[in-house]
Amino acid sequence: MNADSNVLLLPLCFFGLYMILEAADWGLCLSAPLVCRSRDENRAVLGLLRPCLDGNELWYFLGLFMMGAAIPGVSDNLFHTENIVLILLVAAGALLRMAASLFRNSFSQPAVMKVISVFSYAALAVMGLAGSSLLMNDGSQFSVLGIFCALWMILAAFQLGTLYGAVKAVNPLAERFRAAFLVSSVLTVVVYIILAILLKSHAGDSNTYGSFFWISLVATAILFVAAFFMTRMRHVKVGLAAAYVSSFFAIAIYLSAYAAVLPSLFTVEVDSLKQAMDGMPSTALLVIAFVWTLGAFLWRQIRKKEYYEWKDHV
């Protein structure tokens, strides 16, 4: 990676931070209609979306802002419109989940849960397709790479969401979450392997990226296998921890491909990025935002289980 690639690492890190912190929320919405059997279970899943204001979306917005400043050329084409669409999807997803967690009785109806799930599938697919278009010479979204980016975004969120549900819900809902993670694991592995190969082919033969790619890919595989077997043995807390670390390396491979490819397709304006950063909130505010989002994430890991009344009608 050259100096231009290094300039892009900060906005890409913001994207990665959002993806890791918010994946479980997206995943809970994706999986809820598949694992829930009653409105009480729907309410339990919506309770897992708390806290309502975790601030994770801030990092996605900052990433888009800084990426647009570093590569102003993208504002001259369709990608500028895509930025607006992505912002609306991320904001709408956050508002929808906040409303659902606050008004659980109203949003726990099966039809409403399905609407939330369909929206989540569509939003993650659009994010995957739009992101992949940056790596294409012609800016095409509906490419093989774009399709697998979209599939991986959905499956990665689904996996973390179901594992989080397995840890923080109670049986029998927790057991269904665990089963959903195990069943979807094979498909997730196949999709990610294909995506990794496609990313490597687009990133070229850079020695720096090549070494990072293989090291991260091995780490991702080892940790994912650990997450799978720990979950299969019902050590779901250990499985969730391994899945989060595995996701970190998987996202690192995904985003570092952008750092390797974008400088060859666009002109990176370092001075423009510096000017944009001067107009950003002060360092103190960014530190407060980081502490806020990290605190919300840690609270979610140590919070008590979400209990509900299970009515066995069999």
C-alpha cells in the first residue's frame, strides 16, 4: 500500500467500526421472523435492540464524509446520489429499530416484524452493492463482486445477530437462535471464501496487501471454526467472542482491498481531506462519541438476559 492508501485507512476504519458495532442489531432484525414463534418472543427480540441511542451510525456518516473529501471525484457521478441513499438507509434503520425497541407492543406483531426484516435485508444488500461499485472500473453495482458483497453483508450480520440472541435470550428462543447460527454457517463460509477470492483478484499482486490478506484470512478461518464448535458445544458466550474477533479480521480484509484499489481508480486529495478534517468536530467530541458507542457496546455484552413468558401450546 502507498501513501494514498494510508490516507484512506481512517475513513475505512470508521466504516469497519460501524459494521462491527451495528451488525448484531441488523442481524436480530433479519433473523427474528425465522426464530420467533409468538408475540412474546418478538417482544423479547425487540428488547435486545436496546439501548436505543448507541451512536453507531455516527461512524458510518463520518466515514462517508471523509471518503467524499479524500476522493472528490466520486461526487461527479452517480456515487454522490448513492451516498444520499446510503445515509437514508442507515438513518432509517436506526430510527426503525429505536421505535421498535421503545414501542414493543405495537411492533411485535408478526406482520410488522416481517416488514422490519425485509427492510433490513434490502438495506444491507444495497450497502453491499453500492460499496462494491467503487472497486469496479465502470462503477457497476450488479457485478459478481457486488452480489457476493451483498450476500456477505447479510450473512455476517445474521450470524452475529443470532449468536447474540443465543447469549442474551432464554430458552427455547435462545436455542433457536443457536440453531440458526449453526445452520447458516456453511453458507456463510462458502460466500466469504468466494468474496475473499474476488477481492484478492481486484486488489492485484501488492506484496503488502497479499501478506495481510493471507494472515487475516487464516485468522478469520481459525476464529470462525472456534466460534462454530464453541456454539455447537453450547459455549455460546465464547462463541460470540470468537465470532466478533473473526468478524474484525474479515472486515479488515474487505476494507483493506478498498485501500489498495481506490488510489488506482481515483485521485486521492490529501489536502482536501485535511481541510475537511479541520471542519469536523473537535477531538474531544470524537473521543466522547467513541466512549459513548464503546460503552453502549460493552453494556450490551454484560446486560442481563431478556426474559419472556413461554406458553407451550403443544
